[in-house]
Amino acid sequence: MLPLSHLQKQPEMRDINQITGAIVDASYRLHTRIGPGLVESVYEAVLARTLEQQGLTVERQKAISFDLDGMRFEQAFRVDLLVEGSVVVECKSVEKLAPVHAKQVLTYLRLLNLPIGLLINFGAARLNDGVHRIVNSRTSAARAILDV
């Protein structure tokens, strides 16, 4: 994991791996400090603030609208966190993730045309078991990351 200290606010876009590394590191520290068992909104709020303190741009509960087959869906869903405009973070606090949780993140990524999302289950006993990196292979950025 990347240390957060190296992430000084810079005008240029950060590398996607630096961003996801910072998110995972901050999530791990948060989970270590307070443990599992709280509601998702607490983890989301503290994680967002921690990332902002590291100089990252974070949007919480960002409403997303999209067009499909000539129809407009206003505020069709909300992304828990959108970090640096490029990484979707979905926070959960459940005993065990269901397959639909990863599918949810992948759908968000596809509708936003973003390459990477993180599904983080703060309800897991060990956060290592609760962090999942979801890749939208339909974007050119994801193909570059995956070296496809």
C-alpha cells in the first residue's frame, strides 16, 4: 500500500493506482481504528474527510443521471464516493458481501465510463477480506491499466 504522505495536492491528475492505493490505505486505517459494526454512512463520512485531508477531491453521495435508448434518467443512482472524478467507492457494512454488490459497482463504472471502482466492506472482521477492486474492461483507460 502507498503511504498517504506522498500525496501532495498537485494540479495534474494523479495516477489511478496512487488514488486507489490512498483509498485502500485510508480505509484500512479507519477500520483498524474503529472496527466493524457501524452504519455505512459513518465509514463513508470519515473516509471522505480523511481523503480530503490528503488533498484528494471527494464527492459524497453524488447523484448520477444518464441517458439510455433516448430516455433520460435523472438522479438514477448515487455514488457513495467519487474520488478525483475517476474512482467510484462503494462503502458497505455487512457481514458478507453478496455478488450483486460487485455488479452494482460495475454498472456504475459502465454508466460513468470509468475504469476502476472499489467495493469496501467495513463490516468484514478483517478489511483485507472486505476490499475489492472492480475493473470496467470496456474503457480504454482500464485496458491500459490491465495491459490488454
